[in-house]
Amino acid sequence: MALGRGLGELLGEIETAYDMNNENTNYNLKEIEINSIEPNPYQPRKIFNEEKLIELSESIKEHGLLQPVVVMKSNEGYILISGERRLRASKLAGSERIKAVVLDIEKKKLRELALIENIQRDDLNIIEIAYSYAGLLNDFDMTHDELAKLVSKSRSSITNIVRLLTLSNYAQKMLGSSKITLGHAKVILGLEEDEQKVVVDSIIGQKLSVRETEALVKKIKSKEEKKEVITSSNQKNNIDYSNLDKVTVQLQENNLNIKRDKNYLKIRINSQEEIDRLVALLDKRD
């Protein structure tokens, strides 16, 4: 797979960049203007813990930035590859310049690097991971097997995580903010959007366990099945038999032995003449 070629080497360079000292000249380490750095457009992390960012900014004020961020050159300045928490915290600390390692990479690898660097260093929430997986699968035409090898996960794990994106936006938000667990989320897959909200609110409000949630979902699905049976029955009961009654009367007026029993027509044939009469009547109606 062409996309993944050289990725391990690039990640190795990032690892080395984190550990190197200022005298190391094998890497392009420099201080750059903090406002010249654009965020990685493929950064999968959408939520940053404000309290932890403030703690990190206080540490940067006191001790300076111990690990550089990693960037690549762009037409306007630089694009961040990794270290968004450090970049944000440095801005909070009032820094105007920041230590950065400048790597020469293809722009198309930014999404890969952002996803894998975050997975390896600081856990994304499960919904952020799901969107990142979906982005790699769709944008780079990857298979689930190829992505599984790239991020060192099982194929079933990739498939199950991507499936979470079929949840309603509300359920995704509650899962992403840890209001419900992955176990809860798996149980409500397949429910309608309004049903998911009812179940999610019940989980949060009543502190339902996964087993209790399974029981609630089973009850909801049971009601849906009963509703379908009633609807089907009503549809049968709503059939208009009036025209069928008219046909029955017409045939009886032509001396044919016919009866209607519920949704059946029963014709008793006693002679060839009755058959010919019935066929003639049907041809006439056509």
C-alpha cells in the first residue's frame, strides 16, 4: 500500500525529535514564530481538556518547552504535524516563539500522522477515532484490513469502531464525552434516533448498567414488533370489499353459483354452459 510507505520512518523521526538535545544538528530544529504555525487540518482531536492545558501552560512559563513541536513547511509558514497541546499551551503562556522540528514530508500524510501520533501518545475519545478511521478509509481508499495493519488493531476492532458513526449525533456526543460507555453504545446501535435519545437519557439519568440497558432496548424492540403486527393487521382490515360484493351480485344475477366468504370468492361450476357464461362475463369486463 503506497500510502503507508515510509510512515514508520517518519514516526521514528518524530520520536527522535522528542528526545534530542539542542546540540543535535541531524534535525532541522529551530525557533519559529508561534503565529506562523497553522493547525493540522486533519487533527482528529476535537476536545482538549482546558484544565490540563492551563497546567501545561504554567509549566511552560516556569520551565520552558521541554519537547519541541513538529511541523512541515507550507506556502504561508508551517503546518503542525504533532504537538497541538504544547502549541495551545504555549499560546496560553503568552509565548511568541516556539521550538519546532521541521520535517520534509508529503502533505497527504498529515492525516495518517495526526491519527497515529495521537493514538500512540494521548488517547482520543472513541468517536474521534471513529471519524479518523472513516477519513482514512474513504479519503485514501483503504480497506479495513490495510487500516488494521497500519494502526496495529484487529480488523474486527476497526469495523466495530467505524460502526459507531451510525449512532445519532446525540448518542455520539454522549459517548464522546464519556456520559455513556462503549458497551452502552453497542446496545443501542440499530435503534431509531428518537429511541436512542430515550435510552441514552435513561442510561445517564438512571445510571443504567449495560445489562439493564439491554433489557430496556429489548422492551423497545418488542413494542416495535407488536406495532408492526397491529399495523399489518389493520392494513388487512382496511381492505375495501365493496367492489367485490358488486361482482358477486352480478355473477349471481347471471345464474352462477358464487358466494363470498370473508376475503374469498367461491364459485361452484356445474356445467360447461356455466363456464362459458363466466368467461363471457369476464371478457366483457376487460
